[in-house]
Amino acid sequence: MKFTAFRINQRYGRELPLTARLAELDDEYAFLEYGGDEAVAQIDAEVIAEARRLAAPLST
């Protein structure tokens, strides 16, 4: 999940409101070097939820 957030942040940054949350989550991964696996799992879950939210209009 980290790679997904990283790529979105790298490509679009916070320029697009649609992808801004994934860019923020990428920044959170960067701060986790001092955290633990639980924190990584929580951000992974948020990235998955945000990706599903973005993909939902495509699946209708």
C-alpha cells in the first residue's frame, strides 16, 4: 500500500483534491520509521479504504 500512496503523491502531490488524502498518507508512512507495525497496518488500511472510495464510481 505504501507504494500506491507514494506513486500518487509523486505524480499528483496535493494538486488534485481527489488524490490529496493519498498524498497525506504517503507523508504519514515517512513519519512511521519511528513507529511500529501496528501504525503501518493502520495506514495500509486507510490507503485501501481511500483507494476503494476513489474506485467506487468506476465500478458502477
